[in-house]
Amino acid sequence: MAVFEVQQLHAGAVTVIIPAYNAERFIRRALDSVLGQSHPVAQIIVVDDGSKDATREIVAGEYAGRVTLIEQQNGGPARARNAGLHVATGEFIAFLDADDYWEQEKIATQLCVLAEHPDAIGNYTGLRVVGDAGEHLIDLKPVEHTTLRQVLRWCNPGIPPSSTLLRRSALEKLEYGFDERQRGSEDWNLWFRLIVQGPFCVCDGPLTDYQSSSGGLSGDADHMYDDFMKMLDDVLLRDLHGIQRAMWRRRIMSYQAFKACLTARAAGDKAREREYMMKSVADWPSPFWAPERFRYFAVTAMRT
């Protein structure tokens, strides 16, 4: 049973949902990028997730009448996005994290591509990665949509919520929205459950400005690995059985241990870096599965 109420929709209407926690530094930039879209959005929802700064005051004051503000106790981005989904009215749903922002043609381009792919349940874009001061760091091309379902089995290949535009009809078919148990891999969880319904399509251009940050939960190797484990059996492996399920379980755990190794390296934690390296090799020792692991591990072995 879907958690979203069925409402009368306007054709082409887009709802934007922005979860915000202590986002006073970035919320204006995010909202201005939405309001400045060449294709106007029908509804903007900011869900304040228990902020202790001026986020609420900025939204309620400077953007009154243009933005719907929902306030809740801190429960994480999954819970905040779900709260927005409960009151969303658009035929299409876009998510935007408060520290990210969009290029002016983002929504218009995505709608055009979705119109060309009526079977697609959603669209995602390339990324323009920016630093803390808004400086342009690098452009990242998105993964090919033809290989997305296969890759989502073992990782999230660089598709943050801010880059997506989803058909509301696809979300309504799900048993639940974002998994509120998770605070890190909840987007990967949702993409995998959605792609079972049908394909995604892609916009190659860097239309999403993605804030790069080494802090927060995404920089905590243990948290990210433990968070992924919450979805391993009941989401990623749900459709597999027997020896195939057992083999894929070890492969996925090996790859996520590799990702945790890289996270620990970036944080300067050499002990955890080595532990995750050893775990990745123990879970799947063959160099023919994700061979890039062994190139990184050679560096790790020399460093630690």
C-alpha cells in the first residue's frame, strides 16, 4: 500500500522538496536556484528538520508566500523528505538538499528528456561539484542509464537526490518512501526499489551543483558501512536466492568495505583504512571483481 495520498494533479507540475537542518548558510542559494528555474515549479516545500539556527526564520520570512514550510523534530533527511512527500501535489517530484543548488535549465531539461522517454520512471543529471566557498572543483558525468540497474546492486554510482526528477506515479507504487532507518544510503535504497518498476533516463550535462564536504556522516567510514548493511538483505538481495544470493552478498560487502576504506583514508584514519581493506579482500579475494580495489589497496599497504 502506498504511503502517499492520491491527489488531483496538474499536468507537468513539479514539486520540489528540500530537507534542511542548520542550513542558514546555504538555504537562500538553494531556494533562489529553484525560483530561478526557466520552467517554473508549482510547489516548493522546505522541511526544517529541527534546526537550531535561523533556517526557519529565513524561509518563513524572506520566502513567505512562495514556499511551504514544514517543521519537525530532528529525524534525519529520510524522514524529512517523506514529510514533504505527504503534502506534495506535483506530477513530478524533485529533491534538493539545502547545501546544493541547480543550474537554471535543470528542471526544463529533465522534463524534456522524460517526455522523450515515457517509459522512464525518473531522470538524473551530471554533477558540477563545488567547494565550501562555491568554487567549481570538477564536473562528473553520470553513469550510463543502460547499466544503472546492474550497478545499483552493489553501489550508488553518484546519483544524489538533488540530481533527480521522479514521476510521482512511480513513488506512489512503493510500499514506503525513503527508509527512515538510514542516514546515508537512503537514496541508494530508493533508487534500487524504483528501478525494479522501470528504467531511469539521464541528462549528461552538469545541471546539479553538488556541494562537496569532507565532514558529516558521509565522512564516517563506520557509519556509512553500518548504514548500508541495513538495506543489504531486505532490499539489495531481496530478489535473489540460494548460491546466487550468497555470492552477491559477499561481493557487495566487499565493495562497500572498499568504499569504507577510501572514506577512512580521506579522514586520515590509517587503522580503519587497513581494517576495511583487509575485510574487502577477505569477503571477495578475486582481483577479477572490482579490480580497482587492488590498485588502491597496494597504496594502502605501503602507507600503513
